[in-house]
Amino acid sequence: MDWIWSEFIGLMITILLFIYDLIGQNFGWAIIIFTVLVRLVTYPLTARQMKSSKAMQEFQNSKEWADIQKKYKNDKETLNRKQMELYQEKGINPLGSCLPLLVQFPVIIGLYRAIILTLAVTPIQLVNLSSHISNGTDLIPINNHFWWMVLSEPERYPIFGIGIPVLAILVVITSYIQTKMISPPQTAGDPGGQGAQMTQAMTLYMPFFMGYLAWSFASGLALYFIATNLATIIQYMLTGQANFKNILPSLPTRK
Amino acid sequence: MNKKTMKKYLFILLIVLFALTLGACTGRRVTATGWSGITIKEDIVYFSYGPQVYALDLNNGFQKWAYPEEAESGLDFYAAPVFADEDNQLILASYNSTIYSVDPDTGQKKWDFVIPNGDNEKSRFIASPLVTDQAIFAPSSDNNLYAIDFAGVPLWTFETGDPIWASPTWSEGCECIYLTSMDHFLYAVDPESGSLLWKSEDLGGPVVSQPAVSEDGLILVSTFANEIIALDEKSHQVEWRYHTSDWAWASPVIDGEQVYASDLSGTFYALDLNSGDPLWQIQPGGSIVSAVLVQDDLIYFGTHIEKNTSSLVVVSRDGVIQRNQPINGKLYTSPASDGDTILIAPAEAEFYLIALNQSGVQIWGFPPSDK
């Protein structure tokens, strides 16, 4: 397992360094381009997630679903059992929209590790990196500056002597918009159901959680979060799956 | 607890676990980012490791003092402490853009020098300063060499193109300082004014090793361009180049008419000082980062094999391996000796510092096991 993980990180480092060199040794842009590439490669998973989400949404708007909600509204246990039976009958996996999301966790962790290893600002980090770039000594030392940021360190933009975590704020905003946009509208038949609860929890906690990570860890990771959030928003917009009504309720409902 | 609340807590637990997984990758736990530096004077060994510098009794490893007394967050020392005879000072270089002067007998601070507008992330003192009878010359990863007097007052600054990770070397021949940088160049700097005397041609790759200067005025450097290069200090021209199999990290060491060098592939070379011709080479296993210790016709150096496994290799001057002793931890620090005891400092190991006798038997380890 260690070997697979190490190879995975090694592959990420190699790609990051290749992009870094290709675009004139700018590590910030290398992270952004790499993020876009990761989104393209994982698009089949995203598409599956969108499809599952849409199927679930349509199903939860059906009369059949509304009927069992009404019939067993006072018997949660039976309601849950009936719901599961219906999922099975229709061939819908209730976790179908979550699993592709979980698959991305190792990618995020791997990318973070790859960024820290690649920036190599201390001797032990550079020794570790050396096995990945035996022939690329022109790349050393890696330029870890991008605009006002030092990508290997948490970011703060000084305004009147106070360090403002601009990237962390952007991460919270883009995470909120992204989570809202990709969440299906709440169904009439299941206002307090498991799915709705989970969605509410995600919408509430996730942006702040991501913001906390961006605030406390290397700004290279925050840059990745922003890039991946924007890429997701654009992906959903291009495929017509974005729910603008979740952000701007005054918009007319999409048919 | 009802199901709803349980699910909420489960969700929070999941994201906390995710945060911890990320945190584990960051080195926020106590993991080394550099390797120790060891200095011996009389019966005291001074060594830096992470948040503190220690003074220990060489005979038994008992701690005399630590600076600072309690570890401070964000303060790291990895460069070997250096003595300054003037006012009896021990000079400590830290990762937080500060040079400290302490009393070698008590560990009490005398003064500190902080890089003006220094950025802790950028202005690290990774290598030891050079101390001469004129001043203290401290190389920084912010690309600059800082000259400071013995009261901590800045004298001048010399700038290179990239971070400096190697200690400068004093040359009697030119009465100047030789400095290497990751910008691929070797610089000769006037110690009085800090002005550039001359600069080498592009050496082909970053240099993180301290230059070695022979009595005949040959300057030796190892580079990440897989080369050991000899330059003449009078003509400033390259005299010879020797191609290694991988990055040459460790500083070359001159031993009579031989030069010892190594690379990260784990090959150890003995070269002829005047011609650069190979005399012999061995590959004891693992990568070699540290420079060698030569003592009593034997050559000592560390190799890092994998993860937390290293080896202390002892070789005769004609290239025959005498001992290949497994060591726990990452052995990147050059061994040190008082002529009798051999000291090694593995990173990320149970003992930060180990004293061995000539046969390789451990005499003591620091910190003691019960600490």
C-alpha cells in the first residue's frame, strides 16, 4: 500500500514539475493547470455524480416517493425500509452521488503532499525530492512565490499591518457557491429526510471546513481549492446542471 | 442520542479525520526538516537538533545546558554551532532569520542578530556561519551572506542569485571567503568590504556543499549537475571535472593527495587531487549526503538506505570497507570525533546523538532512554 501511495505522489510531482518547467517556472500556475487537468481526468466520476444526483432528484419528486412519505410519516423505521426498497427497485444507489466525491479525497491529500514535497524549502525535503528530478537540476530551487504568496506557507495579505487571509476567504465563498450550485432543490416529498439533512450539513460546514484548511495550511493547497471550486462551477454550468436558484431564490424555477 | 444527531456528529467526525490526515502530511508533528550539526571542544559536544541546541559531556552524554531552555514553537536549529574566540562565544544559526551568540559554558544568550525585514519562511540560516578573527559570516536561504561583528552588529551584505545552503570557506591563499550558492556559481568575496573579488563560470547546477581549498590553491566543489569540479584560485579557471552518477551533495574532503566525494546514488569516490582521476570507488548501499570524517587511516561516513534505516560506513584509505554498521534514523550528518569517540547524529531517531567507540559499540545516546 505504501508503495502504491508513494508512486501516486511521485506521479503527481512529476506532472507538477513538467508543467512548472513548461510554463516558465511558475509554480502557482502549475498548480492551477494541474487542477484543471485533474478535473478533466476525473470528469467521468463527476459526470456519474451529476447523473446520480439528477436521477435521485427526479425520483424524489415522483408521486411514488411522495406517497410513501405521506403514508409512513409517523413511522420512520418503516419509511426508511420502504425507501431502501424503492431505491433497490429503481436501481438507484443513494450514495451514488457521494462516492465519486469521496474518491477525490486521496487526490486532495496526494496533491497537498506533492506540493509540499515539490516546494522543498528545507534540506530533508530536497533530499526527498531529488529522487523525482535526477535530471532536472535547472528546476532547483523551485520558485515558490506566486503574486503576493509564498506557496509553501499559509497566506496572509497585509492590509494596514493586519494579515488578511484572502485565499481562505475566497475558498469559503467559492466552496459555498459550489456546494449550493450543485445541490438539488429540496424536494417537497422529503423536506426533513436524510438527503436533505446531509445537504444542509454539507452546505453549512463544508465551506468553513475548507476555509479552515486554507487558513492553516500551505497556500498552494488553498490555490488548489479555489481552482477546483471554480472548475466545478464551470463544469456544472456548461452541462446545464447548475442550480442558480439555490443561490438566488428570486430566479424563476428551471423546467 | 437520536439518529439525526448521530449523523451530524458522524459527518463532523469525517471532516475532522480528513483534516487530521492532511495535518499529518505537513510536518506539524515533530519531524526533522534538516540534520544536526556537531561541534566538539575539549570534553564538551555542542549539537543542534530541531528546537534546541545542546551542550553535553562528551564522556557520558549528560546534558550541561540547552538553548533555549524550553523548546519554542517556530524556532529550529540544524547548523553546527561555531566557536568565536573573541569574547568566548558560541554562535548558533537558526531557521527563524536569527543568529544567536551564547556563552559556551552556561548557554546564556549574549546577543542576537535578526535579518532586517527577515521573513521566517525565506530567511533561514541552514548552514553554519564562518567565523574568522575578523567577523562572523552567515549564509542565508534569502540569497545573502551577512557579515556581523562580534557584538552582533551588521557590517555588510553580499547577495547571490539563489539561496545559500553551504557554509563559506576561508582561504589563506587569497585571504578571502569562498561562497557557493544554488545559483550555480562560486564567489570569492573580500571579507573587509563584502565586495566581489571574482566569480566562477556557471558550474552547471546548484551547489549546496561547502568548498574545500587545498594548500596548492585548488578549490573543490560538488554540484547537483552530477560533478565534482576543481578550480584554480589564481587563474579562476576549471582545472578538472569528474562526473558522478547522481547529485553530488556532500562537500568534497581533501586528504593529502586524495579527494573524497560522493553522490545521492550512494557511490563513494576517491579521486586524485591534482588530476581528478578516479583512484577507487565503492557503493556500500544507500544515498550519501554527508561529508566524511577522516581519522586514524579510516574514513567514516553515513548512508541513508530507506525510511528510517541508515548505515555508518568505515572504509580504509585504499577503499576496503571495514565496517557497515546499521543505524536507526536518517544519517545525513557528518560523523565527528575528538580523536577517540565517534559521534553520529541520526535524524528522526530515538537518539539524536550517539557516541560510539572505535569498534562501533555504543557508549551513550542522547536523550537518555528514560527521558
